Amino acid sequence: MPRPRPYRLLKVVAVRIISRLRGRLWPILQTAVAATAAWYVAVLVLPDGRPSFASIAAVICLGASHGQRGSKALQLVAGVVLGISVASLLVSLVGAGPAQIGLLVVLAMGAAVLLGGGELLTGEAAVSAILIVSLDPGSSDHFTLNRILEGMIGGTVALGVSSLLFPANPVLAVSRAAQALFSGLGSALERLAAAVEADDAAEAHEALEVLRALDYAAFSEAVTLGRENARVSPRRRTVTAELDRYGTSFAQVDYALRDARVLARVATRGLRSGAPVPEGLSEAVRELARSVWSLAAAYEVADEVVSAHAHALRAASLAGDTSLEVMGQVRSIAVDLRRAADLVVTPADELGAPTEELLVLA
């Protein structure tokens, strides 16, 4: 007997709710723990009153600083404390109200700028000042240091929770940035190979534009951030070797990306001029793309290094006459990819042949 329609609708809604929450439950739990811990710590340190601003400061700092550099996270904490300090001090003089909110925002942000704070610190100072006036208008009767101390407690607890109890996985962000680069590089090379085969200069230029748009700086920033997070989090220090593996091998991927841009530019120029396409060029570029896809998988499956090697060497073999600039670029990319594959499984100081010798061996 079929289920009634309301049951099916409820099931669909439940599945959608669970799917949306699945990736968010951990940060939500982390924030709840930080808010609760900040409250209890503040109660122990400041037994008088209900330290709601400690929890508020913890939530603001944790949410805004998640995954940020340590310096940025400290800026956020400093901004919260500064805003609460300015508002707590001045609200007793000017009172609470809409006009006072504007004045306190100006003063809090101005103080942040004078202290040399960046955009993060300045913005959080303004938010905290607004919270003081709107959520605690009674504080206009007298100045108290409790709010400032609550802000410091909340920010400290947030940093402690994020770095000790629930540290972000530094490798995850680096892996995503790496795969984004591999995806762009592999797709662009496949597109360039198709353009060369079809004698389509416009398509080759599109491949060049894709390569130019790839941002290696984003990957480099992810590695730097990951190392900082691993350094301040005892539970994540074991991933330092994995981050080093990505950083070392991707220095060669960066070279391959630069050479691929030159290859696409030279190929586009040759197609536009109507010059004869060198024999085997399109297949050589496809082999480079295959090497990229294998290299992308090698970080999870070490055996893929063998495949990355094979495709890179096949591309170099197809390059043939390297007196042609376009073929020379193919061989250079092949060497870069082979070296990158080596560094996925072997430390740099244990590698044998330098890049120049790999050019000869190719």
C-alpha cells in the first residue's frame, strides 16, 4: 500500500534539511561550545551579573576568524574588545539611543584607524559598539570594566576553541586549491589540443585566457595559512609534512602553468599566421593533459605517479624537433610535470637528476 502524500512530502523536506545541515553542523557545534564556554569562564572570572557579551564576543570572533590567518584572527578579537571598550566608556557620558549609536561607531572606528588597525579590526570595533548600545542600554548609568573583560574573555575562548578543540583541517583547503589549479590546467590543455587539431586560432586563444585566469597565488596563500594554523594547533601539527609535500611539488606545477601559458600563446600565434602545425603537437598536448589528471590523483593514490610519468614522457617523445619553440615548450612542461610527480612521493633532497638532466632524458 503506497504511503500517503503528506508522508512523502515530509520525507523530501527532511532529506533536504539534513543535506543542507550536513556540512554546517560542525561549525554550528563549534560556535555553541565557544559561546557556552565563554559564558562559564566569564562567570568564574566575573561573578557579578550575566556575562552575555562574553558569549557574543566569542560567536563574533569565531565566525569571522574561522580559517583566517592567526594575525587576522587576533585583529578580530582586538576589534571586538576595542569596540566594547570605547562604547562602554562613552555610553555613560552620552547615553544610549539612535544618535549615540552613530557617534559611537564613528569613535570606535576612528580609534581603530588611529591604532593602525586594518579593515577587519575597524569593522568589528563598529559592530561591538553597536551591540553595547542596543543590547545593554542600562550600561549608560555608569562605566564598568566588566564589558571590556567579557569581550577579552570571549575572544580568547573563541581562539582557544578554534585552535585546540575544533581546529580546521589545513590540508583540506590546500587540497581544494590544488585540485582547482589541476582542473583548470588539465581542461585548458585539452582545449588547446582540440584547437590545434581543428586549426582554430580563436579556440586556442580561449585556452590561453583560461590559463591566464588560473591563480597560483590562491594556492600559495592556502599553504601559508595551513602552515600557520597547523603551527598554533597541537592537534594539527602532524599535517605539516603533508603541507610541505604540496608546497614543494607545486613549485614545479607553477612552472608547468607558466610554460603552458607560453605554449598556448605560441600556438595561438602560429595558428593565426597560418604556419604549418608541427606533426604530433595536438597529441603531445593531450598527453600533457593526461599527465596533469594523473598528477592530481597522485596526492591520494601514490601509484598514479607512474601514470603521470608515463604521459609526461610520451608528450616529450611526441614533441620531436625541439628547435621549434612550440615543441620546446611541450618538453619543458613535460619535465615540470615529471618533477612534480617525483616530489609527490619523494623528498626534494632525495631526488636524483636535476631538471636540466630530465630535459636530456626526455
